[in-house]
Amino acid sequence: MRKGVFPMIKVGVIGLGNIAQKAYLPVDSQLQDRFEWYLVSRQAEKLQYLQKKYGFQHGTTRMDDLFEENVQAVFIHTATSTHYAIIKKFLQHGVHVYVDKPISENLAEVKELYQIAAEQHVLLTCGFNRRFAPLHQAFGQLGTPHLVRATKTRVMENQSPQFAVYDLMIHVIDLVQFLMGSSKVEYVDGRLQEQDGQLVWAEVELTNGDASGVAQIDLRAGANTEVAEVVSDHGVARVENLQTLTHDHDGQRMIQSTPDWQKMLVTRGFAPLIEAFLRAVENDGPNPVSPASVIKSHTLCDRLIQSMKVIK
């Protein structure tokens, strides 16, 4: 080995389904000059196809092969029901873990996994990409918020309340509590409406003592939208679909859109979050998505589900 040249960090990617293909592999493939990637899928044909498409050298159908390769970090893109066992196994082997939200629909499991990560001195990072969307980051320029609201809608989806809350609503719940300052945020109230066992809409109210927050979801709105709004001493700012920021202050309106040249995975926060996690692995840095704030978001989802205040 040449003097001053260090071996690349080995990173595993477990699960090559829709989210991995849309949001992660396009970014991972551009980082092959910094990291040595190992793809894992039980479907050999899919594995070979994606290796060829993105130029990844290493692939396997056996997850345990990653231990033999001594990977230092893994991205987990498998079904939520499998998260707990896989995450626990890698954390106990001293491997940094990045996992899609939710970590688990069981709050006790979420807390246990973060405890293991702390004991092993490794990262457990949850994929809350909305926090890293550039226009959501711009909310920080408004100072301390008074009111925070985030709403997500769908044209028409049939999902059980628990699945919808943890799969979709958790994004807006996390964004609201994050913008309010996670450590002081408390659950105030929550309600939902269901029809024939399927969620129609749900709402959670939060407070941090100084500000109020609301997270909402509607699965039968006839439109796919995502809107976040912050009110502060510096006016009212609204981000629509992570792509357009409107800021009203002192009788003036400023509109900012994402540049045409900016890649969608940057706009949606995936690329910045992936980079932040890998940089923390490289430099033994802090978790880019704080454990306490992740536990808070899962706790708020749990409170809503447990209360089951159903509006007829």
C-alpha cells in the first residue's frame, strides 16, 4: 500500500427494493471513490442487474457475508417487520447502522436498539430525510417559531391506522417536532378518522411551552401534496412539496424554488442525509439524526396509536 493511502471503508446495503433503488443506490453509486460497497439481496437476478446498472463490484445473497467482509457500516432497506432483528445483530457486532423509518412500530424495541448502539459506541441513524431538505433547512433562518404545521395528503390510499401513522405520518410528525426543538416537545392531543378499518385522516397537536405544532395526514384528499409552514417574529414561511419556499414578511413576499440543476435526491434531503451519515462514520462524528429526537418521533406516533381517539 502506498504511503498515506488508507483502505476504503466497507459499507453494506441490505435490501434492494423500491426505496433503495429510487433514493439510495443513485447516491451510493456516486461515492464509490470513497467507500467500498457490498449489496445484499436474496434475489440473485435483481442483485446482478443492479450491480451492473450502477457499477458495484460486490454483491451477495447472504447477509452474514457482510461480517466476513468486516463492513463498518450498513444501510438497511428491508421491511419494517425485519428491522429489529437485523439492526440488533449489526449493532452487537459493532457496525454503524442507517435504517429507513420507522425503526420499529414497537417503541420498546426502538429504545432498546438505541441503548445497544450507545453501549457499542456505534451510530444508529434513522432516515428522516425531510430534516435535510434544503428548503426545510431554510426555516432555521426565521428564528424561534410560534406555530409549526406540516400536512401530507394522498389521492387515495387504503392503509390501516397503525401502518399509515408509522409509514407516512411519521414524516410530518418528525418534521414538526424537529422544527420546534425536539427536547422540549410534548404530546398534547391526537385524533384520527377511519372507515372500514382504513385511515381517512389523522392529526397530532404538540407543544414545547412556547410554540404550538400540528402534524396532519389525509389519505383521501384527491391530491399528493406535502406542505410545511412556520410562523415566527420574522413572518410566515411555507414550503410546498419540498420544492418551493414562500416567505411573507413586512408586506413583502419572497418566493424561492429549487434550482433546475439540483438533483431531486438533494431536494428531498436523501443525498445530504446519506452524506452526513457516511461522514460521521469516516470521522467518528456525532449522529446526524440525534437518538433522542428519533425516540421522540416514535413516541409521538405511539401516543397517537395508543390513544386511538377515533372520530366517527
